[in-house]
Amino acid sequence: MDNTTPRTLLELLEKYEVEIPIIQRDYAQGRKTQHANMVRTNLLKDMKLAVTGQSPPLDLNFIYGKLVGEKFIPLDGQQRLTTLYLLYLYAFKDDESKTSIFDKFTYKTRISSRRFLRSINENRQDIFTNEKIPSLEIEDSIWFVPSWRFDPTIKSALAMLDAIHEMFKDIDGLDELLDRDSLVFNFLDIENLGMEDTLYIKLNARGRPLSDFENFKAQLIARLKKLELSIEREFEHCLDGKWTDLFWNKYELKFDEPYLNFFGVLFMNKGILRNDNNWSNTMNWEKIDKDLFEIIYYTLNFIEENLNSDDIREIFFNALSEKRTYEDRVLFHSLVTYISKSKGVDLTGLNQWIRIIKNLTLNTRIDEIDLYRRAIESINNMSANYKNILEYFSQGPKISFFSSEQVEEEKKKAKIILEDEDFAELIYSAEEHKYFSGQVRAALYYSQEKEDVYSKETFIYYWDKIALLFDESKPIHGNFLRRALLTLGDYTLPVSSYKTLCVDDPNEGARTPSMKSLFSNCGQIVKELLDNLEVKENIEGQLKKMIENVDIPQTDWRYCFINYPILFNVMSGSHLRLRNTTNSMLIIPNKSSVGYNYGVYLLTLKFILDTNGIESEIIRELGAWSDQYIELDDLFIRFDKGKYIIKDNKGIVVYETVSNKPISEIEDYIIKNKDNN
């Protein structure tokens, strides 16, 4: 035998028998999926251009394999070789001298695949000279076995033959054109690199290392075969079939990364990974057992069949994104848990299960890995009640980890939902508000008439007003809402040694309480605000009216924020913190008071002076109890215990306010003396 390296399919078959090994997957380029259709169409177009001389010869890259005597076993390139083989059968339909050569191409994967390819070869003239499309002619032939329709390789080959016929049917002398070496590849015999499965993991069609996902799939299938599960064949078929389509339809060319992320998030949630970064190369495959394979199988089949559900689609794909949060992982786990428990069949309680777990998750701080693991554990503890979660919560169970306030809210709502369908619909509708993420206890609390008795009308009365005040990420009217609340009292919430005017961000992971937290505290100030609002009138106009009509003493720090909203501008929107000291209320520009801070009254006066064109400067030292003063010409103005004090450069008191209107008094004094000077 000569030592010439084959570059075309005919040259390869003239030298060797070609046997597709068991380790290889079924032929896939003829599948009737969006992804396969795109690959098939583009490949055949490129082939046609090369064959007809409209482009240079088409290089199909490396065909790797190993030689065993007279037999060549391709370890990568099977898909391209099979497509070439079907094209050659079609092109050389009238050349009987090629029959024995074409018989040297076979599949070891299934007897049906081998027999089918041999029958196509033997009957190719009858098949391809008939007016029918190839697949119909083949399926109508007496030699065609009906059960072959269920062989994935045969189904794919039939589709490819139809596509080949459609693409090349008008080309005369196709066999002669193929003889011009228009479709070539780089043949490589690899020796002493290990067994077929090892090589398959190491190499891909371009001669480069396999991607993480390709490597992972090969290892996963090897583990599946070792366990000898009943779902082995169907699992393997879905892995490269409809599950691939599931991710392809969402991500197209970048589908393999989120596909791999699915396994990483699932494995991490199941406790067999400590993190899901670069895990696929260090995986302990012995930890993937029968139960985990079934979870994968039921989950991906269920998702593929139920993508019309917005909630399911959002939970599933959010957990696979690069920016996934611990909350996303927890919600993903709740979905997978239900599917695996019910084996994707009993879905009667899925909506309630997802609703309650989602409410708990989005209203609990889960921003650290330990908190995430505790959330997973809590869901596992609840999972025995996956089908009747509503009844379970109505009985007042003890739920670990999740926010105790939210747990109690879910218990109350569960009782109401089971007893009153109309009230249930009101609750479901209210829970859809993005800002509150299922947290509706303020309206529920205000509507309570006695223990376990709530008024639907009162619930609507309060919730409609709350809903009008917020969009999905913030208060609609911003600081107008805060100023209106301040007219009714000090509504601030504690945070460490500070108090906050409540930030916009409703994320429970934020360490500073939000307006969402304020409204969910069910306080009297919030209730009074809501009672002052009319849903049919302009909300911002009503808030402004409350601000304009307020009668609050200037000795109350709230007066400054209500009347000088510019004060909000020096505060970090992520914190909005204040600190009460013995001298005055401090504005904390950022998170901590160890830096430079502002006295509320001094900063208010500075803004007043700026408005009147009077140049002045605030002098501050670091820390909460540092000296602060306004330097105005040779005067030094401080605020201490409710009054402004002015001293000269010798430390002698020049003036101090005595009325209960210190801001107006100091403004009048400075302007009057400025004019006199």
C-alpha cells in the first residue's frame, strides 16, 4: 500500500475501511432543528461553490483518527465524513464500480445504521434517479425497515439527502466535479495517545483542545454509561438534540457557556461543588449519581416543554447568566427541586411553590455564600411539602433562615388564599409589583380587623395608594415623598449607629434600609401619609401640598430637609445617613461618619448665604464630634444645642440666636449686618 496521505473521501476509502466508533454520537448534521438547519445549509452552500469552481477547494480541516490494521477509526470528523459520504453516494449514483468502495464506510454505533447505509449504497441509482425526493423514495422502498425511522442517525441522514438533492440536483456531471479534489481535508493518524474516549476528549474538529463544554459532555456521557441507567440512550440523544436546541434558541453561537453553567449551578446547589468557577476540569465524577442524572433529565425536559411560562423562563435563564446572584441560584434550586420531586409530571402545586419561595428569597438578605447555602438547606427542609406548600404554610410551620417577617406574612396570606378566592386574586395582583417583590404586608396589616380577619376593601384602599408611589426600582416622586413623610414625623429607620432617610434600592442585600423596608414596617407615619392621599388626584401635587402647608418648628432638624431639599444632594444615594450628636444632627455624606460630615443647620445656613450672594466657607474636621463652623469674614458661626453662635476671631461671642426660629433669626442678623457694613 502506498504511503500517500488521503485528502478526499474516495482516497480515504480506497486505502482504508472507515468505521465510526461507538464512542461517537449519532449523525447530527441532518437534524431538523434551527441550529442543525443553519449548519447544514451553510456547509452545503460552501460545498457547492467549491465543487462548481466558484470558490477555491473547500478545506474541511483535520480528520483525526487511528489505524487498526486496514481500518481507520475517526475520532473527530465523523459528522463531516458522513455528510461527504452521502454527497458521494448521490453524485456517483450511476457508477457501479464505486459500490464496493462505498461499502467500506460503516457505523459501529447501531446495526440499523450499518444496514441502512449499505442499503442506500446498493440502491442508490434507483433512489436518486426517481422524481421523488430521496427520503420518500427510500421510505417507500421494499427494503426499508419501518423501525429505522426511530434511529437518530437514519433520520438525520434522510434529511441530509433531501438537502443534498435540493442543493445539487441541477448540477450536471457532479461526479466528475468531485473528482477534481474540490472537497478536501487534512488526514491525521494519531498513535500512542490513548484509547478512543481519551482522544475524543483531547481533540476537536480543528485540531485544537476541546472546549470546556465539549470536554465536560464527553466525561458526562462516560459517567452515564458506567452507571448503566435506563435513561442512558434518551439522555444522550437529548444532550445533543433538543436540550442543545433549548440553549441555541436563546443564545445561538454562545450557547455552550450557559449550557455548561446549567450543570455548574445545579451541581453547586446540590453541594458537590464549592464554587462554579473553572469546575469542569476538576470535577469528581463519582459524585454524579443516578439521582443527579434523573434530576438533569427531568429538569431540562420540563424547561424545554414549558418555555411559554414567563416565570419559569426567567428563573431558569437568570441563574445561567454571567451576572447571576445568589438569589438567582436559590430560585433556580427551588424550581429544580419541584421538578425533580414531581419528576416533571405533577405540576398542580408548582405555581404556589414558586410564588412562596420567590417571596421569601427576594425579601431576605442572601448576598454571601454562607447565607446562600442556608437558603438551599431551608428549601430542602420544606421540599417534603412541595405539592401542598400553601396548606403547609397555613398551619404556621417553623421555617429556618428566611426573613421571619416575610415568613409570617406568607403564613397569613396562605390562610387568606385558602379561605377566600377573591382576596387571593387581590394578593396575587399586589405581589406582582416589582418594587415590593411579593412583600405586601403593609396593606395587609392596615386591613386587619381582628386576629386572622382582614378586610378586602381596606386592603385595596391602602395597596392602591402604595402601588402609585413606586415604580419597579424607586419612589416615583423621589424626595417629594421623603419630605412629605417628614412633615408627619421622624420616619427614619436605624442602621448601625446611624439613622437613614431610606434609600431607593429595594434589594434586601443592601445594608441600608430602603423605602420598601419603611413601607413594610407598617408604621403609623406611613399609614397617615396614605390616609392623606387620594388615588384619583395627582399624587405629586398632593405631596407638594403637604410640604407647603406643614407647620413645623425650625428647632426640629426635619424643617431643614423639608424646606431645603438641596440637603439631599450632599448625601450618598446608597446610604442617605444621618447621625445624632450632642450638638446637632449630622449629614453623613457616605457610609461612615469617620470622614468629613456636615451639621444639618450649618449646611442649611451655608445654602442660605450662597443664595443671598454672601461668600462663606464651612470648616470641618474629620469625625462625628469634630469642630465645625462657617467662616464669614472675621466671624465664626457654630450651631450648638438648638442655637447659632457667632464669635469673632478672638473667641468673643458676638451674637447667638434666642428665638425658636434660629434659621430665620440668623439669616436676618447676617443680612442686616452685611448691609450695614
